[in-house]
Amino acid sequence: MCAAMPNPPATGLLAVTGVTKSFGGVLALAGCTLSVREGSITGLIGPNGAGKTTLFNVISGLTRADGGEIRLGRERLDGLAAHAIARRGVARTFQIPRPLGRMTVLENLLVYAHDQPGELLARVFATPARVRDAERRARERARLVLESVDLAHLADARADALSGGQKKLLELARALMSDPHIVLLDEPGAGVNPTLMRSLIETIRTLQGAGRTFLLIEHDMDLVTELCDPVIVMAQGKTLVEGPFTEVRRDPRVLEAYLGSAA
Ligand SMILES: Nc1ncnc2c1ncn2[C@@H]1O[C@H](COP(=O)(O)OP(=O)(O)OP(=O)(O)O)[C@@H](O)[C@H]1O
Ligand SMILES: [Mg+2]
């Protein structure tokens, strides 16, 4: 049997302790506690409706938690606005990619670079030469990021011409533009064909090798097997167990959670 989830406050690069969130009568997060070790690719799995995406929304500041605590290192994230959380090094991707379809792949990343807080104000006071310089640096960074996710050859393609899998890679690229400490990936493998899946797996591994930390929601168990250690299982708004996937998948509590939700 795997380790039961800890009751004392979580530690780790990202530490979530006793987080609650309800939507009307639905308790989406019911005292969720987990921690993500620096440098890991931690998997977050669980049946539909377990609260995984809600947890990402709460960590990234898109939704405010009702209670509990979230820390990145020593810093409290809960209560901060989404842009302040992003600035502290937390990036996330969405379960359904939302690229700006009429723009090119490269422009999608530049928009994100220009969306940083302070950018507009800085431009008002900057000289044209400094604006050009910032523009050039943003473009260079965008090209490097596109290379790192194997999309450089599509830099000038319109985002709405990308396949579902390529849009997922663009989501990852967008998240990487801010050079985050930790990336929250919501089902990166969904709708990705086998060839692109290889590329996605290798990309995430390479990024991990370069010191990046990932928390990754996924239903594709092949991807979880290949990438994630440890794996945390969530059900009904709480974390159930944590451990290597080979052990987690055999845990009776996990089987029960999946079977219960299917029923
Ligand atoms: N904005 C919202 N308003 C009302 N209920 C919500 C909202 N967001 C989530 N929920 C509910 O909260 C619960 C958790 O949903 P969530 O999307 O976090 O699950 P999930 O684990 O990501 O599921 P999936 O694997 O299907 O993506 C569900 O019962 C869902 O219907
Ligand atoms: Mg979800």
C-alpha cells in the first residue's frame, strides 16, 4: 500500500495545505494537501470531477480558495492575484488550449511577453530604442522557447492551423515564456497523436533536466507511467495516496475511487 497523504502542513517547492473550495453545494476541494518536490515531475491523477483542475485554478489564482494555505518555497501564494502568482514563478496550461487563432505561433508568445504587469507603463516612459530592444529580446526568447518545445518550424504558422497536439505544445511554450519555477500542466497529452506525444514527453523530460519542476494532471496512464514520479491520486476534493505509479495503481483505495466514480 502507498503512503497515505500527510496531515501536517505540506513542504516542498509547492506546498498545498488543507485547501477548500466549494461552488454552491459542490465541495470541489475538501481540504486538499499535497506537496511537489523541486525538480520532480509529479503526476496528479484521479477520476473525473475529483477537483484536479479546480486545484490548478486555485494555485494559479484564477479562482480564490475558501480556506487553506498555498506556498511556493517560503512565500504564501493564496490571496495573491493571478498575475502576482505568475510573477513568482508559477505557470499553468489549460485543459482546453486557448490560442489566439488569427495570430501566428510566434505572435502568441509575444502577446504573452507583452502581457506582463508593468509592461504597458514601462512603454509609456521608454525611448523607442529601448522598446525596440525589449521587442528583440522578447522575440529571441520566444524563438528559444519554440525550439525547446519543437515548434520552431511553425513559428509563422497561424495558431488556428495547428493540430490539437501542436496547440498543446503551444500552450506549454506560452507557459514557459515567463521562465517559471514550476509549470502546472492540465492534461498535456489529451488529443495528442503518438508522434507528438513522443515529442511532448521528451520535451518535458529535457525541461526537467534543465531544472524545471512540473505538476501534471493526466488521464493517459502511459504518459503518467513514463514521466511522473511520484504520482498523487485525488478523489472527491482530497488527495488519497502518493507513491510510484506502479504502486499507486494497485492500491485498493485508488481502485475504489475510480470504480466509485464510474458507478
Ligand atoms: N466553476 C464551477 N462552477 C460550479 N462547479 C464547478 C466549477 N468548476 C468545477 N466545478 C465542480 O467541481 C468539481 C471538480 O471539478 P474539476 O473540474 O476540478 O474536476 P477534475 O478533477 O479536473 O475533472 P476532469 O478529470 O474531468 O477534468 C466537479 O464536481 C465540477 O462539476
Ligand atoms: Mg480537469
